[in-house]
Amino acid sequence: MASTQSYGANNGRRATRAVALVGPAGTGKTSLAEALLFASGMIARQGSVDAGTSVGDASPEARARRGSTEINLLNFDYLGDHYALIDLPGGAGFAADGLAALQSADMALVVIDPVPERAVLAEPMLRRLDELGVPHAIFVNKIENAGAGAIRGLAAELQPMSREPLALRQIPLREGEHVTGYVDLALERAYRFQPGKESLRVEMPGEAIARERSERTHLLETLADFDDALMEALLMDEEPETALVMADLAVDTGANKLVPVLLGSALTGGGVRRLLKLLRHEAPSPDAASTRLGAEGGGLHVFKVANGGAMGRLALGRVLGAALAEGDELMAGGEAARTGSLFFVQGDKTAKRGEARPGDVVAVAKVETARAGMLLGSKGSAGHELLVEYPARNAALAITTRERKDDVKLSTALHRLCEEDPALEWTQDDASHETILRGINDEHLQVVIDRLQRRYGLPVNTRPPSIAYRESIRKGASMRGRHKKQSGGHGQYGDCVIEIRPRERGEGFLFEDRITGGAIPRQYIPAVEIGIHDAMLRGPLGFPVVDVAVTLVDGSFHSVDSSELAFRIAGRMAMSDALA
Ligand SMILES: Nc1nc2c(ncn2[C@@H]2O[C@H](COP(=O)(O)OP(=O)(O)OP(=O)(O)O)[C@@H](O)[C@H]2O)c(=O)[nH]1
Ligand SMILES: [Mg+2]
């Protein structure tokens, strides 16, 4: 490893905190990881994803796409403590890679874009963190470009997506078009960003005072819900002690009772040192994760198997409950295995270590039984399996080797790739002699093809599978389809509202008419059904749709312009949109 820092050394230090960087694609997670490494002194120069110089995204697939195609593991020290970063890919095709890792993080940073339309894409992740019970904070990145009032609206917009109250911790300070600093609402201090350095304390600008007071009051009221002493102080109109406010923030965030919202810029480093302090004070010890996963007795939470590096097959995971040393016994499903070498991982580099402390994120060689999602027991614990919910595979590709002699190599390579990527599946179709890859989306499968070529030297030909795929739905939906045309002479008007829901496999299609009061005249209803069938010939994935129930619930018509054709088109529109 490039750095001379000896992270992970023992000697009375706090346990390592593992922090997951999550959020929608392209919000700046990998850039923020880089900024954290730089601000902590782990690296001497801040690299960039765009220039291909970041510590993370070091794989050729990620470099080529200027975005993460798998998780990045990174380590740094800050004020004597050790931190492990797990940077998750945000792209839909790659997001499955980090889902298991999320479970054992002490804290997650949800990195979002300040533009509200893009910020709301964080909803699925906010919900998942709530389900998992992982404490988290929101980091509003790219703040230098945030429009006026952006942050004010943001918290309100995101609140319905979070079970816990959001607590805005900073408000932006602007000069002209740009955000150039922030006010810390707990400390009531204003700071100006200084690129690459600690922010400079400045006088609170007069125009910020009123807003600061009102946002601070809001923050204190949120905290008072969990602290009677603070509530009392507020009711008596007393200014609470800063130490009390800071202590409440740390405890409540660590216990996942509230979600702090911070702001900054990975690119310029603005707010990044403030974020480091938040991690130091508010990320809880790994004991909480150990309890959550049932690893108090000692274990390794394996979140990924990696076959791509120079070290061969490695189990990536978090050490919980007890220290782990090379040669220790790990239990999986009643079977014992001995750990091989232990490594710390920094991007695409590994550094060997004899022992890992509880809380450390490590790569372990030789544990052949390890799979993503397993908690391997150490020190006599039995270990168990943890459930990870992966997204559906919506893309398929038929592949053939360019040279016949590569066929055996291909199945070995695919076995390895599927082992490290739970979202990937492959099957051999005997009838068509095709090898079928199934993955999340086309982009995902393209990365798999790239890996086959680069890692295993296997160029393959690809084409759409000839297998007769069918598609269906997993959730119900309600949709209106309205076809309206008014271009001289006779117009066209058809309007229907349908509800769709999934049926059991093999139950086929069901159409029910629940129109009352003549919202759609009788003679047009068969046309709506024909339109629905039209849409089912080719679903959103391009395959015929099966096993769906459709109920026609409402609609409207026009005494002159309505026709069978117009209702058929309306039916098709409603069904296409509902399926999507
Ligand atoms: N202006 C600005 N751009 C940023 C900032 N942080 C990141 N970017 C840019 O945003 C783009 C995406 O950055 P990444 O760090 O790759 O984002 P990511 O969240 O890791 O993306 P995925 O891994 O694909 O989910 C790059 O072009 C970065 O240069 C920031 O603070 N300000
Ligand atoms: Mg990334």
C-alpha cells in the first residue's frame, strides 16, 4: 500500500468504525471517499473519478465508465482512530453488490444531490436503512452549485421517506450564485470553505441570523423529543448548554433515532472535515452491529467473495465480536474452515496483516465455504446465514465463445463471476446450445462481458436469447390511459382507468369490468380489453406478458368523438404504463 500510515494497529484504540457510502448513481460517493482519505491525511493528493486517479473505482470496468461497478473498500485514520469505508455503487445494475455489506456497517452516509428531483432518488435507500436499522446521516454533496433555497426545501421533501426525523445540522452561506460556507446550527458558528483545508470561522452574516435562529429552534425541538431536560430548558426559554446539545446529537444519531443532514462538496473538500468529526463523535461502536447481526460471540460477516484481485479468491467481510487471526477456525453451516492470510484492502491494493480487531473490514484467503451474506462463527460460535434481498434480474443475453475450445474455460469463469456477483445467474440451455446470462439490466451484463474478456481472456459473441421468455408483474398498479385527438373533422376520444395485479404462475389473464353508471358505454368495453391485449404482446422487457388480472374501474367518453379504435388505444396506453 502506498501510505506509510499503520492503520489498524492495536494499543488501546477505539474499535474501527465501518461507514457505508450509499445513495443514487453519480451523487459523488466515490469522490467523497477520496475527499475523506485526503482530509484525514491518508493520501497526499486528492484524485478524481473523472480523471481516473481516485483510489476507489480502480477496476478497469469502473475506470472505463467513470462510475463504480462494484464496492470499493478503503481505510483511513483520523485523530488516532481507524475507519473503514465501504463505497457502494449507485447505478441500478451494480447496486446489488453492496447490499450485504450494508448490514454490518456502523453508520451509512446517504450522499445526495442538492437538486430536489435527483435528491428524491434516495428514497429506496432511506427505506432500506430504516428496515435494517442502520444509523445514517444524509450528506448533501455538490453544495457549491446548489440553488438558492435548495436546502430549505430538501429536508421537507425527504422527510416522508424517513421513519426517523431528519435533523438539519447546517445551513448554507452564499456569496452571489455560489454556496461558500455554512452555519453550524448546534454551535451557532459560521464558517467559510477553504479548498483543501479546514473551513475558516467567520462572523455570522447579519442576513443569516433570522434563518439560523429558526432552523436551530427546529433542531432543538427535534432533540427535545428524546430528552426531557432539554425539553424543560426550551419550555423555560433557556438557552441549552452546547455540550448537552452535542451529546444529544451524538447519542440520538448513533441510536438511529434521528437522521442528521449535513452539506458540503467532495470536489472542493468543503464540509468534509466537519463530516469527519461527525463520524468520530456519532458513528456508534461495532457492538451495535454485532448485536444487530447476532455476532456477539465472534464472527466474520462475509459480504462479498472477490475473485478478481492478484490474491485469488478472497472473502471480504467485517470482523465482529472478537479479534480474528490467521489460522483461526471459522464455522459455516456446521463445517469448520481455517482462515488463510488476512489483508486490509485499499482500492485495488491489499496489505497483509496477521490479526484483525473487532470492527475491522478485511479480506480473508482460503475460506472456500464463505459466501456473501454468511456470518461465519469464530471462537466457537456456530455462525448463521443472513437474509439479503436482491433486486430482480430483468435482462438476459445469450453468449457463445468465439472458439469451441474455450467452452470449459467459460463455465469456470462464469462460476467465479456468479460467486462474486449475486445478481448474476447463468444457465446452459441444452435445446438451443446457448449459454444464457441473466442480470439486473443491460449495463450490468455488459460489465460481465467486459470481465470475461479482461480477467479470463474470453471474448464472446452475444445476442438476445432465443428462449421463449415470458414476463409478469410482482406488484399491483393503477393507471389511466387517455387518447384524445382534435385535428379537424371527427376527433378521437377514449379514456379508461385500470387496476392491475399479479396472479399466480400459470393462472393466465383475467379481465373484470367494474364500470358503473355508464362511465364507459357498454359497446366500447371489449375494445378496451383488446387494447390491453395489444399492450401485453410486448411488455416493458420486450417479452409477452402473462398471469395478470386487470380490472376496468373508471373512464369517460365523448358523445361524438368516442370510437372503438379510440378506446382500444386508451386501453393499450393504460396497460403499457401500468406494466412499466
Ligand atoms: N460539482 C461537483 N461535482 C462533484 C462533486 N462530487 C462529485 N462530483 C462529480 O460527480 C460525478 C460522479 O462522482 P462519483 O464520485 O463517481 O459518484 P458516485 O456516487 O460514486 O457514482 P456511482 O458510483 O456511479 O454511484 C463525477 O463527475 C464527480 O466529479 C462535488 O462535490 N461537486
Ligand atoms: Mg462510485
